[in-house]
Amino acid sequence: MSNDTKITVEVAYALPHKQALLKVELPAGTTALEAAQQSGITGKFEGLDLENATLGVFGQVVAPGHKLRDGDRVEVYRPLIADPKEVRKARAARAKERRAHDKGE
């Protein structure tokens, strides 16, 4: 591939109340982090830190240096607010308490 070959990718980021999907044309060999940086997405979301964000391509987490292919969608993920395992444990404990209460124990 020559250095002037271009690929077209999308960069996506979403908050509960706002989302953006930006299409960008970049040189072949561009990484996921470079695409996110060059897309201008940080200008649309105050405080978005791409250097420390988890990135993915079509729902699969990738390293920042992952080389993109034409048509890829780079997703910038928000940090988790709660550990999913802990949330499930708490939900199960509440359900167990409700069952015990309903039985009159």
C-alpha cells in the first residue's frame, strides 16, 4: 500500500443525553487512538480524555495502537460507574431478602 492510500472510518462517543458519530478520512495505517484524536470528537465533549479512554472497534476492545481498516467504527467508551459483578451481587441479595420477607420469615 502506498502512503497516499486513504481509509474512511467513523468515530463514536455517547453520553446519556448526547452522542456523536463522526466520519473521517485518514491515511491507511492510522491507529484507533490517532483516528479518535484526528476526528475532533474532543471538541464536542468537554473533559473527554482520549489518552486514558478505552477504545473499541465494532464492540470489541482494542489497544490504542490497533491499526484500522477501511469502514471500521472506533468507539470511545466511558468509564464504568459501578462494577457489574458487585451490582449483580447486590441485586441478588435484595431479591433473596424480598423472597424471605414474602414467605414471612
